[in-house]
Amino acid sequence: MVAYSFNRQFMEPIQLGAKLQTVRGFRARHARPGEPIQIYCGMRTRACFKVIPDPVCTEVCEVSIELEARLAAKHWIRGIEIDGVALDGAEIEAFAFADGFGQPDSPEQARAKMERFWIEQHGPGTFLGVLIKWQAA
């Protein structure tokens, strides 16, 4: 079983079943479809806690996210590809919403929130990793 740690900002979307995926960098072992996933907040700290009972991984795909270097650009995310298939603008917005960046009352803001998060956490350039999806409890 594989464990993943999440920032506090994602606790509510995970608990509500609005966030059913995560993007992670490559590592030796990720969850596999059909396998339970442990979801924590604050791993490796005294404040660590399990966010929800272990959901089951449903899908693992390769993902690339291209981040714009120019902060004056309309969108900092220039593109997202899942298993080599490019997402269009509406699909990027839906991806950001599914990744926990949107609110049900304003889903159109998800992409902008995701862009700020990714620029702060990863900076410009190309991120290569995996998209891990799980089923709602």
C-alpha cells in the first residue's frame, strides 16, 4: 500500500469527495489500480493524520504540465498532457477542478488557482510525473 501526503488546503476537497486525483513526480513505487491508497496530511510530523479511510486506486497515467516562464502570460499553464494526449482549455479547467483547486460555486476559477500553486511549488518549465486517481468512498 502506498501513502501520499497532502497540503492542508486539499483536506476539505478530499473529504467531500471533490478531489479524487493527485499529480506526483516519478518515484520508485506509486499506487497501482485496484490497490488501496493511504491519504495523510502532515506526514513525517507530529501533526500527521489520516484524511479519509483508504480509497482504491482506479487509474495511473503519465502526465506532463508545461508552465510558462513569463508571468505576464494570460495562463501560466501552457499545456497539460495525459498519456500523451493534450487537454484543451475547458479540459484543463476541469482537470484543475478535479485536482482540488475549484469550488462548486465558482468552478471557472480552478485553473487560475492551480496555476498559482504550480508556479509557487514548481516554477516554470515542464513537470513530468504521474496522475493517480481513486474512487470516492
